[in-house]
Amino acid sequence: DGKAVPVITSATATDVSGTSGMFDEIEIFKNNDGDCNNAKTFVVSVSATAAGTWSVPVSLSQGEYVLATATDGSTNTSEFSSCSPVVVDRYWVGGNAMWNDPGSWSATSGGAGGAGVPDINSNVFIDNNSGTVTITIPAGTYYTKGFTMSGLGAKSPIIGQGGLLPRP
């Protein structure tokens, strides 16, 4: 019987949160390969509340994974938690362009392009700040965590030979 591992409930580019034992000291680590036994870089530590919840601001990037350990007041430390991919938001700002053009994506609605092409852990937004939009999907299948189109009227701005699917 070891110390229970913490559970990461959310991991974004700016915040990691989860649950553990009450008042546990949580250490957050990151890596870019999804290996739950490979805590390459220490990120930050945070104390859980009396309810066992915790949340901490971070600076993470697309393609990174986070994992955590919990240490209780008796210095019992858990194994690593499951890896959680960092979920990022990507907003189309490219006007008429190819889906896989990194300059056509922003981290904010109407923001500057260059945030990178969405991946399987990205929430994609095409909205009224996207400008005149025709997005061409190249051949292949592209996965996203979430996909939202709003404020564009009835016309779908997506054309091409490829497919967009929700993350499996």
C-alpha cells in the first residue's frame, strides 16, 4: 500500500489542476514524449486544499505532457500520475489558406498567427474574428480534441480532400 497518486483533471498551457489527498504537496513535471515514467523537467509545486483539490498557473507548450507526484505530511510520496497532454486552443486567422499552415493559427481569437498547427490535443475555433475564410484540408486525416465554428453564417468554410475527426 503506497501513497495514492494525484489525478490531473485539467492541463492547459496556462494552468494544471487536479485532486489528491488533503494538504498533499503536489510536484508537477513535464516531458514531450508522453512517457509517464519520465519526468524530464520539474515545473512547479503546489499544496492541495483541505478538500484535496489543487490548481497552479504554469507556462506549457503544445506537444508537452504533464505528470505529478503527491507527498503527504508523513513524507510518503506517490508514484507518478498518469500523463496528461497539454490542451491548447487554436484559432484560425489565416483567411484563405491550407489547414497545415502554422502561420494561419493563433492562440487567441483574432490574434497574431504563428501559434502552430492544431494537433490531436488542440481545441480548434473558427469564429467571426477569422476574417474571410476558406480552409483547404490536404489529403489525410487530421484529429482535434474539439472543434467549434461560430459567427460564420450558414456557409462552411472548409474544403479539400482530407478529413477532420474528433480525437479517438
